[in-house]
Amino acid sequence: MSHDISSLRKFVSPEIVFGAGARKSVANFASNYGARHVFLVSDPGVAAAGWVAEIEGLLREEGFECTVFTDVSPNPRSEEVMTGAELYRSRQCDVIVAVGGGSPMDCAKGVGIVIAHDRNILEFEGVDTIRMPSPPLILIPTTAGTSADVSQFAIISDRARRFKFSIISKAVVPDVSLIDPEVTQTMDDFLTACTGVDALVHAIEAFVSTGSGPLTDSHALEAIRLINRHLEPLLQRPTDAQLREHIMLASMQAGLAFSNAILGAVHAMSHSLGGYLDLPHGQCNSLLLEHVVAYNFQSAPERFRLVADTMGIDTRGMNSAEVKKRLMARIVELKRAVGLEGKLGQLGVSNSDIPYLSQFAMKDPCIMTNPRKSSRRDVEVVYEEAL
């Protein structure tokens, strides 16, 4: 896969403040957007960790009213978005702040969409369906992996269909992302591993995506390098602030890459799987990654060779088959080291579920930029191999 450097490309990104203490500038940015009453979105776990109270305190100290909404599930549901939007309206809020992982941030994006259009969030599934600007949106990620804080994606769960649908639009890129490695200190080992591998998948899929290019490649490769080098040590030394900063930086760069290059079959299949069984997104990605790499390798062998090089594999003198074998082995090794071994069958997936899962994976926009064109049967085979 090669790129014509002269081709026109776009790159969207929020204003980013990165580093320890970045969260403490939330009131300043709320003021910049003329806030009077802030709608603060989070979830029970983040609230229990103390971050919601801290952010609310910073806002109230500067004279802002706050309405706190924490009724957000691990995979944010369409009805939760609608409930949040109704609360936003009833309290006459004017700026949205979200503190949390991908779920609160995606829910906050959804609330903004509903407020702007006065329609149900289910009506915005797909690409470029948004016509009106949302209220100002300030995001503070508490995990190092989902990258919702820099991306033009919002992922919402439709329980009626048991399906997670994507909303993709530059209109859901937040106005400001306050990326503070300090707030990831309250993640447990499992969440650290899941979100770290999620970021790795973002970077690999963005690099081999048909939408990749020179504006995204450098971000993707640097994210792969950082995660390959620092995720395992972080699980061994979770209090190491420098390691947390490296992984948070990797998450940000992977997010900038996939937001602009889009993704591939891992995410299309993972969205279907996560919506069906209500599983953690990073865990779903982890279980599918090496199987999709094996499926896609022949369509982008030189790109995957660069991924292998970046993951510390000396590919000199290797043919493509050997590179593929070594890359898959390194991915499995990394997953094992961070405690994410497993098969789909261990999570309750059976052969009878695969046609349903494949049907929705084929409808996911991420499948469109997968480097290898996929039929429904192709997707079924990958699911079967991951069982």
C-alpha cells in the first residue's frame, strides 16, 4: 500500500492540553466558552475514584453552576444519552464537560448531538449525519486507550438490536481535550491492559487502513512503539508516573491517527461483539487482533512489515510469511504479558452467534477502510478462528 504525497488530505483534532495537571485548567476553558451552567458527565466508577468531585469543585470555585450526570453504563446506551439530554435541557446548561473513559465521553458527545438537533440519538448512526453544531465540549480522559477525547467517533449501544453503532463526524470532535496522565492512576490492572491494547489496535488499524497517509502514519507508528515498549512495564510498576505518561501519549497519538485514517475489521467486529454481549471494548479488540492481522496481512504486507519493525522485530532477510508469523507471535506475547489471553468462546460466544455478529459487523463503517475487502463469510471465518 503506497501513498501519493500530493493527494489532498484532511486532519481534524481538538485543542489539546497534555501533561500532569492538565485537568486543572477545566474552569479556564469553560470560561472561554462563556459557560454559566456546566453539564458534567461521568460514570459511577470515576465518581467513586474522586475525579468527578475534583472537577466539580474546580468549576464551582470559579462560580459555575454544575449539574452532574453519572448514569452511564460501560457501553453507553441510547436511552442514557436521551436521559442526559433531557436533564441538560431542564437545567438550562450551556457547556458539556466529561471526565471518564470512552463511555462517559461518548455519552457526552451523544448528549451534545441530541441537544443540537432535538432528535433521537438513534437517528445519527453512520457517517456525516450531523448538521448542527453541538454545545461546547471539554473532555478529560481517565483511561489511556479509548481516545474518544480526540476522535471524530461516538459509539453508542442500541439495546433493542444488541448492537453498538458508530457516529462518525468532525462535528463530534471535542473543542478541548485535557489529557492528564495523573488521572489514570486509579485504573486497575485489567482496565490498564484493556485500554492499552485498545490503543495498540487503534494504531495498527489506522496504519494499514485504506484511509491512512502521511498525516496519520507518524502518529500511528509512534503509538505502536510506545505501547510495545512501555505497556508491560506499566503493569509491573503501576505507580510509575513516567510510564503512565508514555502510555497516555500513545493513546493520544493512536487516537489522532485513527480519527483521521479510520479503522478496520477489528473494530467493526468488536463493535458488533461488544454490543451483543455487553463486553469491554478493549477486551473484544484484544481477542480479535491477531486473527484480523492474519486475514489482512496479504493486502498490506509492507505496511505490516513496518508494524513488525516498530514492535521490535528485526525483519531483515525475512519473507512475508515469516514476518506475518513473527508479528502475530509478538502480539500474542504482549497480550499474555498484560493478562489478556483468551478466546471468544470463554466469554460465551458460540458458533450459532456468528451469523448475527457478522451481519452487524458488515454494516459498521469501519469495515469500509479495512485493507482487505471483506465478505460476510470472510468475517464469519475470522470470528470462528477467534472462538
